[in-house]
Amino acid sequence: GPSLADAGDTVRTLERVGGQIDGVLGGLSRLPIGPDYDPESGLGDTFGRLAETLEELPGQLEATSSSLTDFTGDASSLLAELDRFAVSVGAISTDLTDTSALVDQYRSSVDEVRRLAVETKTDLDSSVTMMRILLVAGGVTLLLGQIVPLWLGRSLLDDVNEDENNHEPAAIS
């Protein structure tokens, strides 16, 4: 820091000298035989900006030094935090590995459930078809069970009516 302050003072002196050189060269450039000297920024201005930068550095170094002192005091607690963080990351990694196995088991279970659902649907479709066939057969059997006795009863009644009509006693006159 103190060396930079001395360097800043030296550059300020060079700024004054550079300003004088700029003045001399500017005066010479006005002569018809003199060099052409018209820079965007003269030597004095350049040294002035450099001096301003150097003058700010000691304060910045002082602040940085105190920050580093504070940091080194906190470095041991920071290392402890980093160790705890590393342990937490390790635990998370282990948990993720366990979770990965669980997800694989879940996928396997879901695939098994899908397969069972498809088989069950197929079984239900064939059971429904068989139930329809049985219902139709049962309905036909029930219908025949009702029609045959009805037909038989009607046939017998028709036979009895015919016999009665054939055996009618003669009318009494």
C-alpha cells in the first residue's frame, strides 16, 4: 500500500512533466518545419489517469486485506460447513440410488399390472361371450319348455273335443 502511494506521487510528477512536454511539442508542431503533434490524449493526461488509478489502489488493498483477514478467521467454520455439505450430498446420493432401485421395482410392478389387466380383459371378453351363449340357450330351452306343454295340452283338448263331437248322442225328438 505505501509503495503504491509513493508510485502515485511519482506518476503525478510525471503528469506535470508530461504536460510540459505536450506543451513544447504542441508549440513545435505550429512551426512550419516542426513535427505534426496532435494526439487525442496527451502524455500529461495519460499519466494523470494512471496516477488516479494508482492512488485508488492502496485503499482497495487495505479493504481487501481486512476482508482476507476476516475470511481466514471464518475459513475454519467454512471448512466445517463444507464437510457437512459433503456428508449431506453423500446421503442424497445414497438416497437417490435407493430411489432408483425403488423406481425400477415400481416400473416392473406397473408392467406386471398392465399384463394382468390385458389378460383379465381377454378373460372377461371370453366369459361374456360364453354367458351370452348360455343365456340364449337357456332362453330357447325355457321357450321350448313352455311351448311344448302348451302344444301338447292344446292337442289333447282338440282330440277330446273331436271325440265328443263324434260321440254325440242322438238328439231326442
